[in-house]
Amino acid sequence: MRFQNLPPHVAACAETTPIAAGHAVVAVVIEWRGKIALLKRSGSRDHDRGLWHCITGYLEPGASPKQQALEELLEETGLHAAHLLDLRAGPKLVINDDNADPWLVHTFTALTSRRRLEIDWEHDSYRWTAPEKVKRFGNRVSWLDHVLHATGFLPGADTEIESSAS
């Protein structure tokens, strides 16, 4: 998923914003010992190539957001549910892509006991970083700060966040 430079109203109430079929995703921030994992998108990807990212994936038909988050963690990092100390659902965001089409983003924080990640072909590398140092990664996807704000890792982004009862 590619998002443009985000407008001031990045987050909106999911119940009132029409979302097209297939425009729902999960975004998972992995935390280990107070640091978060940033993953660099593979050069073989058709979008977000070479940009720092969190774990993302399309919400598959019939899957709950939590089920999809667990599936993406396993596929992209090798983390099994047994490796997680906690999986917390965060607020739902509505973010427009480059065509101004809205996407529903289910945010999560995955607290893990494992430092080593086994990344798949979607990423070239990963780095653990303190949340306050994320801004040093200048080549990150434009919407990452909003996900990090929604999950409590970055203070004060200019967004409205829906409170979620996932």
C-alpha cells in the first residue's frame, strides 16, 4: 500500500468513511525491550521499495484483524504467537492513498521476547531503534509516523484517532 503525503485529517471515524472492498489492512509495530523494529522494504517490491516500514498486510476475507496480524508476523518475521508476550490492538485509522482512496488500517503492537527476526523476501533488513529515534530514518513510508502515534510510540502527530473496541 502506498500513501501520499498525508492530509491533516489522516484518521477518521471508520463507521462514517466508506471503505472499498479490499481496502483494509493491518499495520503491526513490533516492540522488544523498549525498542521497535523498522523493516526496510525489499528492492523487489513494486511499492515502498527501499523505505522503512512496520509489518503490514491486506486483511484477507474471513480473517479477523488480530488473525491477520498474527499471520503477517509469522510470514514476514518468523514470529509465532508463542514468541509474543502481548498483541495489543490499537486505534483504527483511515488513511488516503496516492489516489485519495481511503484505506482502513487496523493498528497493533506486538510485544516480543525475541530479538532475532527471520525476515522474508518482502524486506531486505531490519533495525531495532528507540521510538524517539525514528525520525532519523528519513526514508520511511509517509504514513509510518501516524501508525506509531496511534500505537503510542510517537507523541503529538496532527491526527484524529478513532477509539477502537476491536
